[in-house]
Amino acid sequence: MDLMPHLVVRYLQLGLEQVFDAKSYWLCATCFSCETQCPRGLDVSKVCEALRTIKLRNDLRDLKIEKPPPEMPQQGLVSAFRKLSPY
Amino acid sequence: MQSYLYFPGCSLRTVARDFEDSARASARALGLELKEMQGWLCCGAVFPNVADNVMTNAGPNRILARARAESDTLVTLCAGCHNVLKRANLQAKRNAIKQEQINEFNEERYEGGLGVLHFLEVLRDRVGFIAIREAAKTPLRGLPVGAYYGCLLLRPFEEMKLDDPHRPSVLEDLLFSIGCMPVDYPKRTECCGSFLGVGAPDAMALLSRNVVQAARSHGAKLLTVSCPLCKYNLEESQKQDPKASSSSGPLPVVYFTQLLGLALGVSPEDLRLSDTQLQTIRGGAKSTVESVSQT
Amino acid sequence: MKRVGVFVCHCGLNIAGTVNIKEITDAASKTPDVVVAADHRYLCSEPGQALIKDNIKQHRLDAIVVAACSPAMHEITFRNIARAAGLNRYQSEIANIREQCSWVHDNIEKATEKAHVIIRQSIEKVKLNELLDPITVPVTRRALIVGGGIAGIRAALDVANSGHQVYLVEKTGSIGGRMAQLSETFPTLDCSICILGPLMVEAYRNPNIKILRLSEVEEVKGFIGNFKVKVRQAPVYVDETECNSCAECVKVCPAEVPNEFDSGLTWRKAIYIPFAQAVPPAYVLDAKSCLGLLPQACGECKKACDKLGMSCINLDAHPETHELEVGAIISATGYEMYDAARLTEYGYGIYPDVMTSLEFERMLSASGPTSGVIRRPSDGRIPKEVVFIQCAGQREPETALPYCSKVCCMYTARHAMLFRHKVPDGQAYVFYMDIRAGGKGYEEFVKRTQEEGGVLYLRGRVAKVHEENDKLVVKGVDTLSGKTVQIDADVVVLAVGMVPSQGSRELANTLKASVDENGFFAEAHPKLRPLESATAGIFLAGAGQAPKDIPETVAQASGAASKALNLLSSPTLEREPTVARIVNEFCSGCGICVPACPFEALSMNRERKIAEVAEALCEGCGTCVASCPSGALSLRNLTDTQIMAMIRAGRG
């Protein structure tokens, strides 16, 4: 993990655009462990999704999957497309 | 026969037929009917995490509206669908402006009044574990199984409120009532990797493998889940790295309804249990107290 | 016709910045019955006060209106000036043109217009004010202190040493409170019971202090200077004057329960002494854990005591209600620890080696379950890796307590330091968010802990604790290095928050004092009146008001005592005369006003068949006035006639 979750939030608090260069927010699986634990109730998964969405909408990049994993329940594919697309 | 309106979800109708069939069979054995709702569609798999995404709510709201026309309770099996529908239902109650936007867009309006339950809640709160224990004709004596909750069943806690988010016990309580010896291990509420298998398979494999290793090192002979994606990830991550599985082979993953059905006397065929899975269950279940201490 | 003088205060720019002073002073001077109107930058100052006095004398004024800040600030100041200049005190009225005008508006024209109205209304009111004298009531020159911890003891000693009697009411069998449970105190590492013990004994021996142990306040009636309190004392089965602590009774008692003094780490019998240095120095029979007293199921303790020729134990004892009359009450009810089992991520209650700070404190204590040797509760081994988690269940508005308990950073440093002293080859880790070490010598103490003590401070939270291979796996993070941390600990100590003692809310109700949103006793003003509750005559001391350390508790206790002594220093006190008055001819004897009064100041005179006001009890709230159907009741200096005149003046 290059930028830890609390650092993602910190960079945003300080307005540091370098936050977009991090890889960590792309790996967020929205498991909500952060939100359950945070004493101030912050939802870092929401922050990560917002960062992804901003990047995807700016770059107008669509998720392209050449070989979808066989036998993966469609739940996984739909989630991936929804999380990693600009919508 | 107590009947509950039921939402299957896409995966359960295709790759996860074992989940649905075993659930229906166990329900029948308990005197319940899971009655499929009319006109269901894909729930969308995720609840939108960005505030300006309203479209993703259209599907869930159609489901809620159509279910409401038939009943005041809707039961789900897949943890993912449960998460989406429960949160969509809460949003309808809390965010009147957004709900109006969605209602204007959809053909059917959802005005509230539906309760979304997970099948585990039905088993815990409506049937009761004591009744289940009495109905378990062939309890799985001492089967050391690791209950895996994953994320979406429990979190975000303020909205899901199914069980304690750090130390849940509903699956273990169910497993106790059917004779199993559920194993406590640290990763049972941590993420399996979810959809990361699509874009970042290594990350998914790492997460799932951690769960499997933790369960195994604490003595579990198999894992039981409530979500087709968790099952896929946990099995897939073991396939990808043969070194990770021990000499006894990969840790099988079954749905909790399959174990429940087996204990209630439903046939393994009706529960769609594979031979390997059945073997592990029978082998593990035969263990008495002395054998467990030998492992 | 009264000759009225109006004095307008600029209050620097507080009023003058938003209200046109010249305009309103001019307008006031042109109002009928106003003989003079003047303004000043600061009327509360010496020259300002002199201005008013001189004008009263010069213009032979009968009444004054002071247009300035809230009466809560200076009503008394200006009433005293009026009296000094020869007027009756109640011929001075305040027109609040600051809090109710200049401070809440920014449009100068409209604010000025509003100030006109407020002043006109005050003029109309003061014209109809009666000349009144304060009501003198006698003061019962005794104090009641609820809570026998260090705060209660300190306050009791201060009041008693000034020559007044004190009742010290304590819920448990001994005074001493939480401080008796501590091992050493920061930052000096003084032995806690060693410095507390002499104070406890002094309180016991002081002829002016009566300790009522096993007692709780049941009912409080009356008002400041004149409280009537009912204190219920649980049956005292063991006579404190006879008992010589021989402990023969304990040997034969069959009933065992967790020992509260040791935070549940050890057991005690149903008959027990709270701790070795208990004051009063006597045993206690806990009826709840006894096998049975009605009917008597056992009686072995009494048999053992009688066999020695002593007669300390009376199993037929009854609860006793003491009816006390006091003038001042101090609430010093202290704190307890937040329920750590609610913090499910740490596994308290599931893993025996996860402890609260108070449990660890008992373990450190020489009088504790292991005589001061630190052992793992699970297997008794000496732990080598100990993790301390600060801010456990605190500063978490979303999931637990929203506030900070102030003392945990310091006691955790002390715990870690003491652990390192006792287990020199052990390692201590402290997970912290911030270090709050504001007191004298505190910062230096923390530095010592880190340097001499060799304790590793990790800045971050702990996500989860789980058990693996007989160790507690602690997963946390150190944000300063940006690395996740995993420690395989032997013992985990949670610094949980301080919450108000059980029963605080109920006591507050009984005292008619208020509590804040966290259940702590509410002070009258957070900055300037931290020792008094909003209810007159009730004072606050110690952690029952807010989390605090021992030096602050002692200071606050002495402060509360001094406030109580203010009250008790005079045989009488004056109460406001702006109370209810009944015109007997109009009273129909319906009796509606009697239950309406929250202070029980109204009663029916059976012979004359009319209602009567006990002026000393009346608080002037006006509820009875509103309830009276025949208009017999009115409030002095706030009659319906006055109110109508003010309304008319407001309409311009």
C-alpha cells in the first residue's frame, strides 16, 4: 500500500493533488472496515470511490476486461464495472 | 406453512444454484416457504458510494416497489444483494429528495413500508435456534467449521445492524444449533477481496488466502459463507497457489444453508453438495472430542 | 409621580457599536416622568457608578433605569448603588440593550429603535415598582457532603475545621473512594493510600464530621440555607464501635462474590472489610450476597463473633432513615470506568488477559490480588510484552464516549513505567493519539517514561486484538512512520474513559441539580462558576462534575467548601422579595395554586379557607399567578398592571 488510508484523507485535507498519483485508492474493495473503526465516523471507502470517480470522469476511461475470469459470479463483474467506470 | 417473499438475485439463479436450492430445501424442512417475488431484477451488486450517483438506485427501488406490492417483508440470501436492498430501503426512508428523484424516474414508486431481512435473521429471530436444534435430525456432530462473514453482511454497521461488526455470532450460533463446532479465527470478518479479482487478482488472492490460512491454522476443516462471490474468491485463491493448500488439499467452501439442510435431514443431492464437500463434512463430523484434540 | 433617571451605557463598543447612544438618551430624556437622562462609556466602572449616585442626589430621583448589559451581570451592582444613594434597592431596573439588542442585531437603525422600546418599557415598570425589602431567613449552619472520596473528605475537613458540622454520606462501607484503589499517583509516584490514609483518619476523628457509611440521599426538600434531607442508611449489621477487625467472621462465611475493590480480580465473602485501611474501621455485611437474612439462612458469622465474647454482629438490624437539616450541600460523587466489554474490537471479557486500567492498577498495588506482582490473569505467568491502548472508547463521538478523560495519558505513562520497574526485561508499548500532559511536572514525567523507562510510544490506534497461540495479537499502526504494527502481547491494558458514578443522574434529580449530556453534574457557568450547580446551595467537587486528576479534585473540593462556608458564615441569608402575593379578598379558596407550585411554597389555610404563600420558599417563578382563576395571586414588582404598561409602551 503506497498511501495509507489516513494519509489519503490527510492529503485531501491539505489539498495535495499528489493524492491522485497513489495506487492505494484503486485497491479499495469498499469493505467498510475503515468506517466501522473510525472514531469520528469517516468513511474512507467513500473518499476512495470519489477519488476514483474524479479520475475516471476526467480521463473518461472505461474498464476493459479482455478475459473475464471464468465462473466468476456475475455479482463480481457487475461490481467491478460499477466501481471502476466513470458513472 | 409460513411463507416469506424471497429475492434470489442473479448469481443464485446461475452459478450459485447450490445456495438457492439448499436454502429452499432447508426452509421447507423447517416448515417455511421461500416464495419468489414477481418481476425481480438484478439489484446492481453495489450500493452507490458517491453521492451524485442516483442511477444505481433505480434497480433496487424497482425491486423494493414490486416486493412491497406483494408483502411487507423481503428475504434475501446473498450478502451482496442484502446489503444493496437494505441500504436502498434505508435511503428511501432518510433521503426524501433523492427518493423523489428515483421515484420520478422509475415506473413504479416505492413509498416505504418494506422490511428487508437476511435469511439468517429469519432463522435467528423468527424460527429460533432452539427450534432448529430440535429439528436437526442428523446433527453434524463436532464438525470444525469456520464461519466466514465477509463484509457486506455486517457493514456499514449503522445501516446493516445485523450483528456486532467486530465479533458477530449469528453464524456460529446457527452452526452450534446444528451440532457443529465452529472455529474462532481472526479473519472471519475481513474482506475476501470482493470484485478486485477482476482488475487486481493478486490483491484478491492475498486477502482470500489470509482468510483461508487463518481458518485452517485454527483448526477449521471447511469454511461456510453467505455470498457467491466470497465462495468464488476463497476457492479461486486456493486454486491459484497450490503451495498455499496443505497436504490435505484445499479447504472446501460451502454455503451455510447446505450445512443447515444436511443437519435437517435433506439429501446431499438436493443440497447440490459435491463429493469432496460431502466427504469433508462426513469426515469432520465423525470426529469426537478426542479426535479433535489429536489434530 | 416618581422622578425617574435613565442612564445609558456605551459598554465600550458592545452597545455603542450597534445602537445610537445619543439618540436613545435624548429620547429617554423627553419621556414623561424622566427627569434626567445621561450616558457613559462604562457605567459599571467607578466613575460610571459615581455619575449615577451624583444624579440621584442632585435631581432627587425616586427610581433609576440603567440601560446596559444583562441583569445577570450587574443587577446587583446597580441595586447597591441605588441603596448607597438612599433609594430602595428595588427602584433600580435594568433595560437589557446588549444581550437582547446590540449583540444580536447588526442594523443600526432597527437596533436603535428596539433599544428605545426596551428603555420605555423599563421606565414604565420601574414607575410602578413597590419599595421592597429582602426577606431574611435563618441559615442552618451545617453542611451535607455526598460522596466520601478524596473530594468529599477534603471538603468535609475544610468545612469542619471552620467550626461547622458536616455529614459525610458514603454509599459503600468505607470512605476513600477511587484513590484508595490506586497504587501510586503521578507524577511523584507517592503511594496513594499512604497519602490518603491520614486524611481518612482525620475525617473520622474530627468531632465536627459525622460519617454515614452505607448511606444514600433519598429526598431533599427546602432551599438554600434550609435544606431538609432524608438519608437512608442500609442496615448496619456490624457495629463499628465494637468491631476490632479480628476477621473471625470472614473465616466461617460460606458466600463468596467478586471483590469490587479489586475490580473483580479477587473474591470476597459476604461479610468483609472493604480494604485494610477502611474508615470507619469495621466490617460490612453485604445483604445481597449473604445466603439469607430474612429468614436467617446461615448465621455462622454471628456465632463466630459471639464465641469470642464480642457482640458486634446484629443480624436483625434494620435500615435507618436519618432526617438531616443542613444549609449547604456538596455533591462529590466521583466516577467509575466505562464498560470495556462494549469495545468489541479489543476482546475485553472474551480474553482474560485484556484488562482495564483500573484492573491493572489493582494488580500494581501492593494490597492487590497478586501483592503488587504483575501476572497474566489467564495463567499467572509474568508478562513480558505489555501493550497499553490509550483513548479506548473515548474521543469517539460515533462509536463510544465523545470526550477525553484527561488523566489516562498520565496514568498510562505511570503504568508503563511501573511495569518496567517491576519487570526490567519486559517491554511496554503505548498506542496513543495525543499525549495530554498539561499539569505541573506531567510533561517531564512522560519524557522520563519514554527515556528512562524505555517505553515505546506508537502513535496510532489499534484495529483489533485477537488470541493466537496463547498470545494476544495486537494489530495497530504507527502513523509517524507510516507502518502497520503487530505486537504479540502477553497482556493488553485498555485506558477506558471515566463516566459519572452509577446513581449520579438519580441523585441529581433528588437534589434538583442538572447533569450535562454525558451525565456529569452541570456547573452554573463553565468558566466562572465551576464549583456551583445552577441550583442555589448545591456545590460540586471532584470527578462527578468532569474527569480530572487528584490535584484538581482537591483544589475544587476546597473551593466548594469555601463556597459552602460563604453560605454558612452568617446566621441568616437574604432572599429576593419579588415573590408571590395573595390578595385575600379575591381568593376563592379553590386551591388550584397549591399543586401548581414546584417549590411547595403554597398551602391552604384550613380555617380561613384561603391560600397562603410561604415567602421564604417562593422562587418567584409565577406559575401560581398563571394558574389563579380569580386573579388573587400576583408577583411583586411584576404585576399584570406593570406588564400591560410595558406592552403599551412597546407599541409606541
